[in-house]
Amino acid sequence: MSKEISVSDEYVWTTSTGMYLWIIEYLRSRVPDRELWDFVEEEGDLVVGNFFVSDLPEPYRHRVLRILADDVPQAYADELRRRPEQSSWHGHVVRTLEILAMMSAEFLRELGESGRPGGGESL
């Protein structure tokens, strides 16, 4: 069964259950704030298998997007190097993680300084 990470309404990344769970655990280790994970669990995102990053409250949304954009592909590649028996068939996953990273980086650019899509002032 596939799972999704919804970076924004426009950017939805689909993956396997195993990869989804790895990313969630990695994010939990990098952003251990109980308030964030209480919010996520209350929303039910993890149960249905669609993690809505764009719905996260600030400053967590920016922190999670920054980790997805800057850290996740390299962290998974590093893990593969520690487990060479799996690296031959998981190397392509790093490339798909790079797509998730690009989506996250693009949404961060769209948010700009204001923290809102479009980066502009609200009316």
C-alpha cells in the first residue's frame, strides 16, 4: 500500500510504506518536539498514511520542510552505506527522495519570508 507526503496542495510525493515510515522516524529524531507530534497524531495523518506538511503549525512546517529539502536524501544514502547488502536495490530510492527534496525546497521558496504561500502580505 502506498503512502503520501503532501508537501503542499501541488506537491504530493507517493512512496512505499517502508520508506514513509523511515521518513517519519527520521523527522521524529530531528524534530523531537512533542507539540508537533501531538498535533500530527491528533490530525490522524499518520494513521491514514498521508503526512500533510503544509498543514503543520509554524515553526514546525518550516523546520520539517528544511529537513526534507536539505537532509533526507543524504541521510538515507548514508544509511545505505552502512547496510551494503541493501544498497544495490535501494539506490533508486535516493533519487526519488531527491524529488521530495526539490518539492520541499520549492514550497519553501513559495512561502518566502511571510510563511504563507506566495510569500506576500495578506490582504
